Amino acid sequence: MVKSRWEGTQLINFSPLIYADGVENIAIRGHGILDGHGKPWWDDWTKLQNEYKQNKTRDTKWQKEFLRLNNVTELVSLFYDDHSGDHRDKVLHINTAFLRPPFIHPINSKNIVIQDVTVRNSPFWNIHPVYCENITITGVTIEAPNGSPNTDGLDPDSCKNVFISNVKFNVRDDCIAIKSGIDLQGRQIGKPTENVVIKNCTMTRGHGGVAIGSDMSGGVRNVTVTDCHFVGTLYGIYIKSKRGRGGVVEDIHISDITMKNIHDTGIFLDLFYTNTIAHANQTEITTRLPFTDSTPVFRNININRVSGTANQSTIIQGLPESLIENVTLEDINIVAKRGLDAIHVKNLKLNQFTHNSP
């Protein structure tokens, strides 16, 4: 059992296969395969959910150790900080002491290089650096098969100076998800992810091609994404948060992106995450709540030269109390059934924004 951050919350959890805490100068290089053999974890996770629905609980040595090392009441309160009640899966896992570990998980470390290897079959997220500086990930292939839940590809989390290039993703959740902690604890720790460059990556299948959030309570800033290709993902560019998170996402620059067969939306800026406007009632859409430190903020987002095919080109949906500010969409040509839907936005600039029906 080691120090970890699991979906945005600090705790003690099962050790990843490759783990470092407070280490400098780490390199994982070569043309071999790192295989996490995650299927037993995925199968047990599914079995656990079914048992929980039947009001069954377990009492293994692993549950006992997890409960000994963690204050479960405190963790549940953190997960419910926004009072939305939509963290049922996390509470399920905590109550039954079964949080799958990521595969490669450096914490509080510096000068990290991962190069040319293939990483596959992680029990949970594949590569998850937390509180790290000076990270280079290049030439890597990250894979997860059908039926592997929550197998994000690469999640820089409260990290600084991150360079990602020539990485190929075929996973079952977000390919790249930039994070910085969740809700109250994430805001208290207050470590943003900043200075991130993502270049020449290919995403085939997955949830978001490049996502920011939804665990972004410590803030995300200075992110550049360029020359990337998304094929068959659910979303393309996906910046997501919700009431209760807090944190600021700002100074995001995205350019030269091609998309093919995006199943949902090509460009999605969403402050109604997990309760999108399509499913929200009119009161939720129009009611302005007080602006507090738990109100998320998106601003200064520039997206240029994006082309491809999707079900919908673009959705921008801010909150009544937190408008998404200063968004520029230039030279956007996404063939889609629907074009642009925007609500609660300030200073939206469109230049050569083209929508063609398929």
C-alpha cells in the first residue's frame, strides 16, 4: 500500500507495478512491451459492482488493510463535496475497499522520460504522474482492449513542464486527460498542471482525444496541442468541469487537428459535465448560483485549423454564474449533422467556422 491520488483524491492504495515517490532522473526506454495483465482486476471490479447491488460485502485482508490506512468517512465526504450525488461509483469502491491502481505512477518526482515502449492492459489508468516536473513521453504506444473500464491512456496530474509527442493511443477512456485534483481537497492542495505540450499524437478509439478535467480543481494553464489525429473517439477536444470543482482552466492553444468519425462532438467545452444541457432541465440551465471558490472557470481558449467528421461539430456550454470567456474558433471545418451550440459564453470569436452536413 502506497501514497496515491485516485481520481483526484489523495489516499493510500494498492501499489502500481511501476511506482516512484520523491525520485529524480527516471527513464523507461526500449522497444518492449509492459503488460499489466489487468483482466483479473477488471473482472473483479465487475463482480464487485454486482455484489454491491445485491447488498453483499467482502471481508478480505486487502479490504481490512485499505480500511486501516484510510479514513473512509473522510474520503466519501470529499467525493461528495459538490453535493451532486453523482460519485456513486467512487463511494461504491471505497465502501468495499477496491480501488484499482494505475500502471506507471510517479509522485513528487522530477526529470522523467518514458520512450518507445508499449504499455498495455493496465488495471486502471495507464500512465499517471502526480506532482511531477519535467516529464517527456515520446514514441510510446498505449493500448487497452474492449471491456477494460477506466483505462485512461496518459493523465498528467498537478504536473509542471510536460512534453508528449508521437504517442499512439487505443484505450477505453480518455486518451490524454490533464488533471489537478478534485473538489475541496484539490483546491486546498492547489497545484495546477501547467506548461504542457502535446504534439503529433494519434488517438484511435477512446472517450476524449485530448481532455482537460473533469478533475481540475487545482487549475490547468498554458497547454498547447498541435498536429494530432483523432479517429473514432467519442469526443475530440473535450474540456470539462462542473459546479463544485472550482479551479481555473486558462490559456489553452489547440491547432492543426484532424478528426475522423467522432461519435459525438468534435470540440466540447462543458461546464455541465455529467449533467449536460441536453439532459438538464430549464431551471438548471438558467438559474444563476452564487459564484464561490467551488465555481469552475474556463477562459482564454484558442482553437485553430481543425477539420474532420463528427456527429456534432462544436458545443460550448458555460454556467450562468461562470461564463466561458474569450474563446476563438478559427478555420474550423467539421462535417457534422449539427454545427455550433453555445450558451453562457462571453467574447466568442468565429472566423472561417464552416459547418457542412454529411
